[in-house]
Amino acid sequence: MPTPMNRLEQLLRSPSVRAILDQDLEACALDIDQAIGLPPACYTDAEFYEFEKEVIFRKEWLCVGREAQIPNQGDWFSITIVEEPLVIVRAEPHRILALSAVCRHRARVITALEDLPPDQWTCPPAESSGNSQRFRCPYHFWVYDLEGRLRSAPEMSRTPGFETSEIALPSFRVETWNGFIFVNFDEHADPLAPRLHQFTDWIENWHLTDMELGDRGEIADLPWNWKVMHENSIESYHSDRLHRGLHESVPSGGVIATPFHDDDAVIATRIRASLRDYSLNPTYHALLPVIDTLTDEQRETSYFGVIPPTLLLGMNTDSALYRLVYPTGPQHINVKFGNLFPRGDAHSRRGREIRKMTTAGLLVMTSQDFPTDAAVQKGLRSRYAPRSRYSWQEEPLAHLNRWLVQRYRSVHSR
Ligand code: FES
Ligand SMILES: [Fe+2]
């Protein structure tokens, strides 16, 4: 009997996916002085996005948030990544689980709220959070414990062969690094932390695990591809141009060439700052006390890293910021963001005021980046969209390309 084709095999037969994979992708992954851009269809094609879901989002470590969001046993939050509803729960004081939030009965998302106002009755369920010792599906009251095991199911005793003890919510691998929680749908994936190499060393003195989580936010439905977002975040070429006058503390020419190894799980970049104790805010200077464990070199260097496909992390000398990028389609993303501050600074009155200033300052930069991202996406849909060469100041893009092409080629040889 022929076995049914799995999703990946189907996608590899898609004409649009094949048309991309048959192109010279290796040219994107060359060193920066030789590399060219990805085929534009990588950013727009619906079936290629489905292919990326299979070879990237179902294989790689996906950052879902901070450990500080669930400090106590029983704390949980829900999140949806590539259409998979998950609940992230602290099942024991030192054990975080990632469970499917889809009820094993008739698939209601167990964390989707009840008692909604009429204008939300037909909306996609919002994400939620809470503290519980169990999850009860509101539909027919099947009850799961924090490990995801089904503990009770009303009126199922007359159903022959139904064994409560055999039923559980699927559970996925979890790894934590520097206070960030990562989930992986692939039970065979290599651990993340050993593949972060030098980036972990670069930022070690910030002691991110101990930092306090400041304001968090979310922007839904931004109209560009997930890779456009990361590319804009990690290349410095545009800093002196698009942000001219605003980015002087971390200029384009300060980029320091950085090696990329084939097993790297981070696209890391360093930029020599033009002043000591820089910070990305309207004053350019650190507003909170500079983190006292930083070396002289760290006080004069800006460090950014993308741990694809979801996390961007940037360091300031008095704080850190992160951004989580979740595609909802080939040309749309949701973005969550947050700030990290040395303990004690985030919630002081002065700290709150400074956070407001910092956020307002970053908004100016965002007001230049976001319209550009939208305009790039529009350009990528054009039949005249280019596969251009790069400037030396865009080296992280060649590294990101290499990371991507490794995964695109992992299932397809030309
Ligand atoms: S769908 Fe969850 S109990 Fe029926
Ligand atoms: Fe920018």
C-alpha cells in the first residue's frame, strides 16, 4: 500500500517551492563580499511559507517569552506559533512545560477565554495567562493536570475502551537560556545553548537571567515577511541613512566583522559605538546606572543577536531589549517586545520615567523602520524585485542567508 504523502513531500512537489529551490540559493550564503539576496519569492510565496514552517518553525528553537512571566508554580501563559496553540506552564518550581493547548476531546483551545463581550464573540481567541493547578476545558469539562495528563472526563465511563490515564496533551521540548524560554516541536533537535557560542560570552556580563522584566507589548498583523523584520533589525547599513542623525551613537561604520560557523544558532553582530556608555534613546547616553559588571570594551560596543526564527536581542549599557517575531502568514507577522533592566531600576519612579523616555525615543526609530519594512514587502512582490549584492555593513544578512539556506537544503538536493 502506498504510504500517504506527508506535508513536506507535498510541498516539495509544489511548483512554486520547486521554482525557488531550483535557483542558486548557495549564492546567498557566500561571504559578504560575494553574496546576493534571497529570491524575492522567499518573502511572498504562500507555499514557500508552508515549506518554511516545516523545515524551520517545526525544527528550530522558538522563543516564547521570559521565565519571569511565570515565576510561581502553576503560572501559565498561552501563545500561538505557526497556528499551534500552546500553553507554557511552570509545573514545578524549576520545571517549565510547553503543552499543546488543544483539548483532546473536540479540540477547543483550553486556554481560550469564556464570558466575552459581544464584540469579541467571533474574534480569534486572545492569548491569556493565569495561575491554576489544573486546566479545565470549558466545553465539556475535561480536566488536565499541569503535566497535561487527563485527570477526569465527565460521562465517559460508558464509552467502551476509554481510558482517562491514556490521554494527555502533547508536550514539547523546552530549553531556557538567559531567562528566555524556548520551545521545539522536534524531539530530535540539538540543544540550543551549545550552538550560541561566542554570543553567550559577549553578553554574559549583563546577567540577563537576573534582570527584571520591564514593559512588554505586542503589535499584531504587521504586513511584512518575518525575514524582512530580522534583516532590518540586524544590518547597520541603514543606521546612518534611514536613521540619519538619530543613530550616531552606533554608526554604520562601526560594524565589526564577525565569523559565522555552520552550527551557529545565532546571527550575532557587534558595532563599535561612537561614545562610551551609549544607549539607544534620545540622549544617546545610558540613563540608568551603567551595568557595573561590563568591561571597558562592552561599554563601547553595541551587541545584537537574532536567534532565528523568533528572537532578536539587543544590549544597551544600562538595559537590554528583545523582540519576538511570529509569522501568521507569508506576508504578515505579530511582534512582541520587552525591556530588561537591572534589578531595582525598572520599578523605581525614576526608572518608570526613563522607560517612558526610552520607549518614546525608540518610537522615532520605529516610525522610520516600519514604513520601510512595509515598502520593502511591497517591492518584493514586484516582478522586478532584485537579488542584489550587499555592502560590507550588511554582513549579518549573509550569515542569516547561510542559516536559512542550510535549512532549505536540508531536505532537498538540487
Ligand atoms: S472539547 Fe474539551 S471537553 Fe470537549
Ligand atoms: Fe532601523
